[in-house]
Amino acid sequence: NEIKIFSPATVANVACGFDVLGFCLDSIGDEMVIRKIDKKGIYITKIEGFDLPFETELNVAGVSALAMYEAVKPECGFEIEIYKNIKPGSGIGSSAASAVGSVFGMNELLGRPYNKTELTQFAIKGEALASKCEHADNLAPAIFGGFTLVKSISPLEILEIPSPEDLYATIIHPQIEVKTSEARAILPKEVPLQDAISQWANFGSLIHGLHTSDYNVIQKSLHDVIVEPYRSQLIPYYKEVKEASLDHGALGAGISGSGPSIFTLSKGLENAKSVKDAMNKVYSETGITFEIHVTKIN
Ligand code: HSE
């Protein structure tokens, strides 16, 4: 009547796929314990790692759990313990990991009444509490793994995109907080047609590159002409990290989600590690504390 789960971190947007594309970081994430209890209701009983609210309605994991609970109306309740490793506001899907973990665990304990898309639908409610808007580009990869494309939010449609065999991500997380709601507020409401054309050309070719494992096409597609110019200003040494990464073998680089984390994609572990060293060199000289992760994308 209890399940312990790992809820992974994720990278949303992936340069040209704002609000629709994301991938899963298999080796970074939170742990959660979900327990079935006799008393009805959803209760957050333990939170370790970061200071987050225990009130169910104010906690991202609680809100998504409630959405599912109200749909199922079971004769039991659930306790949720959260062991948070992903710093809130880090840009690698901290709120999404919480939102997904509770519904995934409850679904297992209830005998899997829901499929992955339906779980994502419940998790959207939790994610919306954090980012003040409904989007699923961090949620979908946390639930499905690998790369996912959120084709539509209403109705929710998610496509799984294959990952090339040798694709690795290197992520640097400067220890400063950027609130997703604020990073969204600075974006323009309208974009010039020419920028839109560049963006969807890159996006389409990135998806093609992922399907055909064409690293050259992936490299040429990892550009963001719409969001990066605004949000990069919120990230110290963004330009320097990006340039150093590209000089050391990265296929491309961009802002992870709403930042401040910066992601790169590389072909092969050796390149991904060289990028790590290059990022390390740039940030070591800044006085800002940071973490760097290298992970294969499955
Ligand atoms: N697509 C979202 C954004 C991801 O960039 O605002 C962060 O939650």
C-alpha cells in the first residue's frame, strides 16, 4: 500500500520548441513516497530538501493529486512524502517532477486506471499552480521519458519522439532563482513573421533530425530566435557558456525551460564531458555557485 518513486528532472523548450518540446533527464530527480491510507483526502506528510508548503492546495504535488483524487473518488486517502533534489526555480522542471510524482504513484496504487496522457492531464493542474499557466512540456517527458512533443493542450495530445543512440545532455545550473511566471511575463505577445518562419523551420528540422539520428541536422536546428533574446538577459554569463560549449563540441545550446539552467546537446559522452569542463571553466571564474550534470537521453 505504499510506493517509492523517482520523478525525473526535464528540459523544456529545447531551443526552438517553446512550450511544446521537452526531454527527460534520467539521472536527476526527486524521490517521493505515496501511501494509501484509510482516512479520505490527500495529505503531504513530509518534505525534505527545500522549504515548500504542506497545505495540499498550495503544494504542486498536492494540487495534481487532488485533481486525480476528485476524478476517481476512491474510498481511501493518500499520504505524500517529498524528498526534493531539484531546486525550485532551477529551470529543469522542479514543479513538474512534483506534479507528476504524486499522480504517477497514486495511479500505481489504484491499479493503473489512467494512461500516461491522462496522468499528464492531472499533473497540468499542479504545474499551473507554479507557473500560472497550463503547459505540459516538462510534464510529458517526466511521464513518458525521452523526447516528447505536446501537440495540443486542449484536448491533450502528446507525441513521443525518438532519441538518437548517442545523444547526451550537459546541463549547468547556476544557483540563482528565476521564477517561471516572471520569465514568461517578459516575453512579447506578438512575434514578427520572419522570426516565426525561422523558428518553425528549425523546429521541424530538429524533429526530423531526432527521427533520423542526423546529428548534422540536429546541430543546424538548435536555435531560438524568439525567446532566447529576452530570457538570456536573466542568466549571468549565458553568452559565454553558450560560446564555450559550442567551441568544445556541443551540437547546440539553449536555455533550459525558463532558466537559469543552460542545456547543451552533444554526440557522445566524450563531447558531453568536454562541454562540462568548458562550462565549469566559465562559471568557476564568476563567483556564482553552480552544478553541472551530464546525462544520456534515453
Ligand atoms: N515552456 C515553459 C517556459 C517551461 O519556458 O515558460 C517552463 O515551465
